[in-house]
Amino acid sequence: MSQFLDARTSQNASLANSIAIPILVINTPQLFGQIGLQTAGAGANPRVQFKGTVSVQLPLALVGVTITIVRGTLSTDPVIYSATSTFSLSVLAPQIITFSADDFNPPITPQLTYTAFISSNLLGTIRVGPENFDGAVYSD
């Protein structure tokens, strides 16, 4: 039977159109969420489950937006999840990107830190909100 250990939330923007943060460098990860999960009492087979949302306003061009989650604090740390959404030229309204990811059998340390990044392959992409990143850790 699974044992719940900890859950955390990183809520950068709660409402639609509540922020306006441009992605200024092409294909360079920009932090939008970070959580630290406590693993005291962890047994065998630890696993972490994530979910999140990012909303972006896109330039009027074909654009790819990538969400990346790493175990650690730097974009160069081990990647746990990465996905790219490509949007067409006809998209005018802000686009909501949601994701769900898992990390199976991470190393057991007193705290596991996870960081969520967003990047774009085209200038003109603006983070507009909402933005959140949640995680929970379990073990057997």
C-alpha cells in the first residue's frame, strides 16, 4: 500500500492575464515553478507525481513552446519531463498548456527539489498566467 509523504505547490500566477513576462531569449529555459518535497519516512519504490499549467500569448507566427521539469534547480540538471507544443499561425487568444509527469525511483534524500521551465523557439511569446506547478511524493 502506498504511503503519502509530502505535497507542495508553486503558484506563480493565479489568474488569467495577471502577469506579462516575455520570453526574451530563444530556446533558453525560464523558470516558472519550483517545489521541494520532503522524503522523511520513505520506503521502497518512491515516486513523484507532477501537474501544472502555463498560459502564454503567442506571436503571430508558427511557434513551439517547451515545458521541461528537472530534478534539481538548474536547467542542466537531470530532465524528468519535457514536451513541446506547436501552435499554428491562426492562434490569437492566449493558449493554456497543461501537463502531467512522474519521476519513478528518484534518489532518496532529505528533500527532492524539482524545477519547471518554459522556453520558446520564437521571440514574442509572453507568459500571461495562470501558472502553477504541483507535486506529491509517495512510497511503498
